[in-house]
Amino acid sequence: MNKENLQVLPERVAIVFGNETSGCSEEILQASDKTIYYPMGGFCESLNLSVAAALVLNKLFLLFPEIRGDLPEDKKSEIREKWYFGLARTEKRWAKWQTYLETPPPVLENIRKPAEERGMAFVPAKIQQRLEIQAKLMEEASSNE
């Protein structure tokens, strides 16, 4: 139990997401102890399923950080082996991934590219030329003042 919000998470929970058009089936809604709705502003009527799932799970982990759990290393290794084996389509790839079983790759704290590798988003050439001309004109105007 998280004492800050005084809510209790049941021992067993099923989180069900409906599709954007019709939501969950009536049967699921009737079987539910609780339903939630994320209100949206503007013209948005629904969220993409992956966005909705991310929001709900993030909120759940914020409210109940203790549910994240931590698997023992032997269980993690067992899961990794099954996962890698299922993903490996070639012997070469399987051989590479077997090395990760012995020495798992480090957990990524920040998966964004380093700042120096992040470039500007794609800008069409004509727009890029206009931006360069505007920058040059602004530079000339400020040097003439």
C-alpha cells in the first residue's frame, strides 16, 4: 500500500483497454470493478492505444512504485535466453546474443541520442534555403544598426 495516496491495489489486477471506436465490450465493462476515463481537451476524442496504455501504466507505477518488483538474476537469465532465441533468425545473431547471456548489456538510463548527435528535424531544401536567407537578412539588419 502506498501511504501517500491511501489507496490499496488488489492482489490481482487486470487492466483492459478497448479500441478507439467502441471501447471495451459490454461483457468486460460488466465484469469490471472499476473503469477509468482519461479526459481530453481540444478536438481530440480518443488516444492511440499505446499512448493510453503508457499513461495508465505510468500512473499505476507512480501511485504504487512497489509493484515494479525485481526478478532474481536466474529468472532474468532464463527469460533473456528465451527472448534472444526467439528473436535470433540466424546462427550468427544467436551466437552474438549468447554473449549477452553471460554478460547482459547495461540498462539504458537515457536512450536518446547524445545532444551532439541530435540534428534538426528534416527540413525540405527550399525551406532550408529560405531560413538561411532570413538568417542572413537578419544578420545584415542587425549589423547596419
